[in-house]
Amino acid sequence: MNYNQTLAWLFKRLPMYQRVGAPAMRLGLDQMNRLSTVLGNPHLSFKCIHIAGTNGKGSTAHMLASVLQTAGHTVGLYTSPHLKDFRERIKINGQPIDKDIVVDFVSENLETLETGNYSFFEATVGIAFSSFAKTQVDVAIIEVGLGGRLDATNIITPILSIITHVSKDHQQFLGNTIEAIAAEKAGIIKENVPVVLGQNKESVQNVIVDKAKSLSSPVFFANQTEAYATDLLGDYQKENLATAYMALQALAEFDVNENHIREGLQAVAKNTGLQGRWQIIADSPTVIADVAHNEAGIGAVINQLQSMTYDHLHIVFGMVEDKDFKQIQQYLPKDANYYFCSPKVVRAKAVDQLFAEANCFGYNGKPYTSASDALNAAKTMASPSDIILVCGSLFVVAEVI
């Protein structure tokens, strides 16, 4: 199989959660442990940092990677999902792994993957860990896929655990209360391994601190710092920067100085290729794309917009079917013009359904057959002094950037 055929096999044979939702989910570590054993337990051959959280874990991971790369370290970075190319999930010093690595891994392990009935995510974690081991990275930064305790990445024992902001999302898997969700995130904490905790409400902090204490793991709390800035533009990145900075303070074994931190934080997008976080993709009118898709994420983006000056706000908006518009709508302004769409994935919320739900809550807009059509309509309607925001789903953003 060539690269495209290999991806088609992965997506079809091993359904990915981002495309089909719950039918692709399998929480638990038994399968991942079995696959890792077949692969020779590659995760045991490199140091790693483990990051969980509802919002901010991807940005925090990329910030850390950029600083450590700036300091001269070889850094593996595993994140999910991807926007355009599968290989965005697995990078070494900011570069996606070669296509041949993906093809060779699937080819060499095809029988194992088929007979073991491994999930798309488990196979992808296997590719990442194998790649990092073969490259002999100095450190790998591993982002949790969903939750923490039962996530396939949780077979690792990191040198540092990080838990970013915790809020409600994926309640069907993680629990209906924020405390229950926090407990799942705290499942990445390992005995005697330090934990960095991002800014959270007290009830979340209590759950995580109690778990850390039970495992004799010291906890470091992130505090806002004005000493550094980042090239990532969203106001919410200040919180992620604080978490990343505290993590760097806790990583005493790496030779990282103030210049590395300053330079690395100012070149996150350049060094790692991060996209979709308050990304300005056009001017006059300004078009901002952000992968915000849950209550906390949407709330943070809209809060920043409200501090800006513009004539009119246009919002290109689409969702996946397991997101509740009723919960998110409380953060969406009703004085904006909406361009509703349905992302091109199996689990997308049908645009007619989304349009009907929005109408029930008094939102003004029209349905469009695709994100690109919706954005084109918004550009036609907007004046140069307006702002167009694209959000609601990673897949909507992926279609327009």
C-alpha cells in the first residue's frame, strides 16, 4: 500500500473517534499494553511528559515542544486530532514524520492490527511511540486523546504530568459532573511523578490534589506570568503559557534558560506548525479560525471578541452531533450574523438540524451546504471593518484553513 491507501485502511478498518464518534471508542489499557508488547515496548526507551485536560492541552504541548527544541533538544510531539494531514499527530522537532514511516508500520504490523482488533487511536499511538524510540528523542510530549485514566496513552510513566483547564466535555464517557471529569483526568498521575496543574476551579483542584497526595506526587500550581509572551494570539493562551512555564520550572533535568523560554514561546507556530488557535486566515475583513467547540472554549473566544472593535460580527458555525447546541448557545452572541454549516464527517450534526436548533434560541442566520460555502457567503456579506469567526468544530476549521 502507498501512503494514501494506508490512511484509507487505517480510517476504514480502524474507525477513528473524530470521524464516527462513539462506535470507534474503546477506553481501557489492556489492548494498548498488548500492542506495545508486540512492538517491543518502545515507550520504555524515552522520557516523556504527559498532558491531559479539557482545553489548552494541545497549545501547552506545542509551547513546551517549541521551548525544548529551542534549547537544542530532540523533541517528539504526539497530539490529536489532526486538521489536514494524519502526520500532524506525530512530529519530531516540529516536522511531521515521513509518510514511509506510517506505511512501513502498518505494513509490518498488518496482521497484528487486524487480528488484535486494535482501534485507530491505539494504532496511531503505536506509530508515535515506535517513531520516537527509533529516533531516540530526548523527550516526547504526549497529549491524552480523551479523558486520561483509560486513554491509550496512559501506559507511559512520564517524568512530569500536566493537567490543564478542566471543564465539561465528552460527558457520555467521562461523567456528568466536573469533579467526575477531573477524576478521569487525574488518572494520568503516577506515583512520585510531579504534577503541574493549570488554573481550575477549587473543586477540580481538590480532586486532582487528593489523587496526587495518594501517590506521593508533588503538585505545582500554574500562576499567570507577564514576563513572557507567545506568538499564539488568543487571550486564552495566557493561561496555557502559565502552565507551560510552570512545567519548564519543574523540568530541572533539562538545560533550559530564560532565553530559550522567551525565544521558544515567541515561535510556537513556526517551530511546531500549530494551527487553528485564534488563527487569522484573512484580512479586510478579518477572518479568525479557532477550533473552540465546547462551552469553555467557545466562551473564551467570544470573550476576546467582545473586547475588540469592529462594525459587525459574522460567525461561520458547525458542530458534530454529540455536542449540545443548547449548552453552547449561552456563550454565542445573538447580535451576530450566522452562517450555519455541517462539517464533512460522518458524525457531523446535520445543518438543517443545527439551523432549526439555533432558530429556537433566536439566532439569525442561514444554512449552507459546506464550511467553504458558508465562509464565502460571510465574506460576501461582510464589510472590510467586520470580523468573521469560524468555530464550533475542528472539522469546520480544517475545511477553511
